[in-house]
Amino acid sequence: MATSKKHIFLDEEIKIAEIAKVLSHPARIAIIRILLKKDCICKEIVEELPLAQSTVSQHLKELKKVDLISGEIEYPKICYRINRTMWQKVQNDLIKLFKSCC
Amino acid sequence: MATSKKHIFLDEEIKIAEIAKVLSHPARIAIIRILLKKDCICKEIVEELPLAQSTVSQHLKELKKVDLISGEIEYPKICYRINRTMWQKVQNDLIKLFKSCC
DNA sequence: ATTATTCATCGTATATTTACGATTAACAAT
DNA sequence: ATTGTTAATCGTAAATATACGATGAATAAT
């Protein structure tokens, strides 16, 4: 048995990993939980978490990058909310992985 | 409204983030999928993935650290398998987070 | 125009992750 | 004892993530 058909990772594997990465920081889980309760502006989140405003903003950016949240501009505020469709999709993707179990 | 009750992250948030972190690399998702199909020794996984043996071993260590897999020694091989109980728990934890949604 | 408010971005320092090759450890078989 | 097989660990380089303060951008209110 010489060697092998080395292949690259599957798209699905990459996508699941991407979503998991977004969920892989307590601050982002905390932000999601806050937003699940109610839509918030960045400042409100900053006041609930022991993090600088710039740091929270960065986490929000990550969440926005994968479309888990969206922000509606009402200058100078930006109202963040969970993207329920995407949130459902995250669940489906993960559950799909789970399903390949038994 | 001066400032606020800054608190640290909740245990639950940390735990979910920890699990998500383990799932946040395509290689580890790939390894899980391989092991969901059948128990494998490290060498078999190395042959299926475009990664060095030491790298796969490191990923296996991560998965083992959170108890998602276990390894049974049959020198010089080690047979890895999914810890179904833990795998179920991961699902429950994530679904619990999802549930706080609607 | 100036001021106040909110948030994003920039620059940067530090820590963590990821990957690899080389080596070591643990045995089985000879 | 030597050899072969498998996997863990070590050392290390490169990339990525995380955090913060400082600054800049966008507007509303004065």
C-alpha cells in the first residue's frame, strides 16, 4: 500500500469550521446571547461586557462577516440584530454534521 | 447612567466557545467525519488527509483534550473512536444555545 | 461652525494556532 | 539485541487572533 489520494478539505468542512470559529470566543457567544434577548447598539454591549469599545466592534465585525448579525444605521447609533435566517442555517449545518453520526 | 456592572464571561459561554474552537478547523471536522464512519488508527487518517503525521497527531490531541474522541492502545497502533456520549453532549450544548433564540 | 455622541478603523503588542521535520517512545517480531 | 511500525512529543517558523488606545468618520443638535 504505497501512498494515497491526498485531497484537500471539502467545502462543507471548511464552512462548518468557519462558523465554529466565529462561535469560538466567549465574547462572541456573550454578544449573541445579548442580541438574542433584544436588539442593541454597540454601546449597550460594551456596557455589559468587560471589553473596550474597539474590541467589541471587532467582534461585531466578525459576526457580521459571516452574516450572523446585521447592523441598521441610525446615526450616530447602529442597531445590531441577530440574522435569524443565518442563525437557523448555522443550526442546520451543525445538526447536519451531527446527523452523519448514527 | 454612569457606568455598569462589568462582569466576566459565564461558564456556559466559555464552555460553548471551547467546544466551538475544537470544531473550528477543517482538519478536525474532517477527522471527525472520518471517525464517524469508522474507528481508525492515526496512520489511516494521515493517509486520507494532506497533512503530516505530527500535525494529525496534534489535532487528535485537541479532540481528545475535550473528550470528543478516545484512543485505545494496541501497540504500536492506537485505535481512535468518537466518544458518542460527548458528541451527543456537544449537540445538546449548542442546541441549548440555539433554543434561547425563539 | 461647533460640539457631542457613537462606532469603525488603524497601529501595535502579545498570545495562540498551525504546520512541519526530527526525534523519541513503545512495543512486536525476529 | 536488532529491526520495523506506529504514534507522541519537541523545537521552531509563520500565520492568525485578540486586545487596547488613539484617531477618524458620520451625523444630530445647538
